[in-house]
Amino acid sequence: MAELRYKEEGTVRVIRGCIVIVEGFKNCINGQVIRFGYGTMGIIIGFTEEVAQVLIIRQQANLKTGDKAYATLEPFITPVGEKFIGRIVNPLGEPMDCLGPVEADEMAPIFVDAPGILKRGILAKTLETGIKVIDSMIPVGFGQRELILGDKMTGKTTISTDTILNQRTTGVICIYCCIGKAQSSLGKVVQLFLDTGCFDYTCIVSATAAAPPGQLYLAPYVACAIGEFFMKQGKDVFVCFDDFTKHAWAYREISLLLERAPGRDSYPGDIFYLHSKLVERAAYMSKEFGGGSMTQFPIVETLEGDLTGYVQSNLVSMTDGQIMVSAPLFGEGQKPAVDLGLSVSRVGSKVQWPIIKKLSGPLRLEYLQYREVLRVSKLKTSGGSDEAENQLKTGSILTELLKQGPAEPVQMEALVLILYAYNKKILHEMMIEEVIAFQKEIFDFFQKRNPELLKEMREKRNLEDDMKKTVDEGLSEYLEQIVAKRPKEDLDDEDDGSNVGVDMLDKVTSKKKE
């Protein structure tokens, strides 16, 4: 028996780029699908009593005035499912990776309300990004919305891709949403994911700069819908929107074509609502509602570090913290170039490992004081005080600790060992080259020497007295190896006024005697 379906027919009256004005529809709802000939389709984005305003989201043939438009009372829905993991799709759910069609488990609406306050649980788990400066001083919890903002080419995307890379063993489902980026930029991300095996747990929703404005507008909603499918199953999801600046530009273009009144910077008045209804969908659900979570990293671009731009200030006010990436720091070689003076996590510290919270407590102030002393020392021609010299030495070591190359995630256990050694001033007795080597080698060293310690550290997320004693013994053994590797002339060299090698060896020896 044939299904009885309500259907209406309208006529195209005006065409303005990606906007088509259609008259003749008796019933309209926002987000309703409208079909034209030859596979062209759009959604209703506004209407009056006389006409409907249709946003074209797929155009297979040129439209002209007088063409017919067909409507059924169906909202725009997108396919979602397990098979989307490992695939690259456009905002219509169509594959972009030449691997054949994607089998969907269900169809989901993309314009849905955010979970209510009673459905949400208290943040309880840490999202391990693998980035030392973030995990130690700007921690992120599951269900949080952490904004990443900075100028062009300062490493914003790298922070997100490194976070995705670090989820290989955590079971987190990752979604990378590309909005308005160049095809070459997306290609670099895809190649990184292929090289590192990220596609085993990652999906890409792609709307590059060549995509029509309608698809740029829909991309983040589709990414959210795919993420919510997994969140309802009780899984943890991480979503990166790269970036909201291009999304705002696309919506501004659409709004101007709709002849809506422009406001500040020509953006429409509802641009705040556009982004807030996206980021509000991030949540950590209570156990009664599955216990899943969706964490979001929206990215937004600044102009010469200006945080007061319209879109930037909007997003700062609606997220749970921001990571500010500084172009001057990036130019100095400080990568990731996180500006600790402007970066903050408002809720992540509640779920941070207690030992990391304790060890990293004074680091932010120490780093900011070092930057100030460094700036003043560049202006002075004569030498500074001993206190300033000590601050410069300590700050240079801390700066080296915060540096990290792309695609080089650091385990939380390794971060604990690094911060512990820094707080014990063990690293102060090393040369910079040895500090760099220490960070790369210390986790493997303890993995071979005492793997049970690392397992206990992860279970308790803390260091008890007996564990500290074991760590001290391991660090002493590591230091002894460093001293043994040094050439004899380095141990005897006192030209710089400090016999670092002998000092270290004395400390190691005295500890062994005790």
C-alpha cells in the first residue's frame, strides 16, 4: 500500500546567490527541506505570509525564475551511526573519501535543544590532551567547552589535532569539523590522521572553502548530531570546530542576502544565538541518562591578537575557558605558543589529577614573572641581581618544559615525573640539552624500571609517601647515568663559575649513603 504524504508545490520568484525566494507554500517550518529539479535541495531559513526564504545546500543544476519547488513537512535530518568512524563526509552525510556510501544506523535532526540542567552530571573526568602546558595549567574536563583563539598560522589546529592524537588509548570518539578551510589545510590533517591511525576512532565532517555557504552553515550542526549519537550510548566524544570565524562569515553572507538588518561588523543580531546553541550541546550527562559526554574545542581567529572582536568576545562569554595562542611567542619558538596570562580553564581544575594540581600550582606565576624579568633584562645594559639571574635560569628551564613539538603527546604519568623533578630542583642541575633529553626518556626509563609505579600513579592520580620514595630513587639512578655519560672535561670545567656535574654527582652519592 502506497504511503500517503503531504506535498506542496511552489514557484521560484527571486534568486540571490545561495538564497532562493519561493512563493506558493501554505505551510512552512524553519529547517524544512525543499527540493528542486535535478537533485538540487535547500532548507527554509525564514518565511513571511507570502514567501519562503530557502537556503540552497546542494545545487546540481542552475536555478531560474519560474522553476518549481516541492515541499513535504519533513525537517532536515542527517544520517548518523557507527560506520561514520574512519570516514570523511560532507554536511549532507555524503562520503568525500571515495570509499563508497556510509551505512547509517539512524537519521537524526540537526537542530535540537541542548540537554537540560537536570540531565547533566557533575564534571568527573579529565580530558587528557597530551599537551603539557594545557594538562598542567589549563586542564580540561569531559563535557567542557574550551575556546581556542589566536592569529593566523599560530598552531590553533595543531592543539586540536594533538588532542585527537592523544585519544588513541582512551576510547574517546573524536570528530573534526572543518569549516571554510583550504583544501590543502584539510589534506594535512587527513594525512596526519592516516599516518598515526587516528581514523580508528575519528570522523571528519568537511565543508572546505569551496563548499557553498549553506554547507558551511550546516557543518557544525551535523558534527554535533553525529557526536550526540555516540553520547547517547554512554560514550565520551570530543568535537573540534575549525573554525567558527568562517562559520560566522558564511552566516553573515546568508543574512545579508536575506536582507536582514546588519549590526556590529555587519553581523546579524542573532550571531550570538547561532553559536551559543551549538556550544550548549556540550555536556557531561548524569548516569540516569547514560553517563556519556561531549567536549568541544571551538576555534576562532583573531586579528593581531585582538580579543575584543565581536565574534571572539561572544565566544569567550559562552565557553568555560579559553586558550589564547600568541603570535609573538610563536615567533620566538615557544610552541605551543600558549599565552598563560590570557588563558584560563574555569571548570577543568575540579577534575585535574590532585598531584598535577599540587605540582603545577606555582608554575603560572613563575612563568609570568620570568617573562617580565626577561623583558626588563633586555633593556638593561649591565648585569642584574642574583635573584634576577636565578629567575632567568629557572624560567629558561620552565620554558623548555612547556615546549612541545606537534604530534608528540605526553602521558600524564610522564608529566607528573617531569613536574616532580622540576619542583625538586633536579632539573636545575642539568644543562638545557639534558633537560630536553630528560623529558623524552624519563617515561620509558620508569616503564622499564618500575612499571607498577606508573600503574599505581594512574589509579590513585596522586603520589603517596612510599611512591615519592620510589620516584626519588629512580631519579637518582637516572641522574647517575647522566653524569656517567658526560665527558671528563665537562665535569672539571669551572669556567662558568659552577661545577654542575660534580654537584650532581655529590647529591646522588649522598642520597645513596643515606
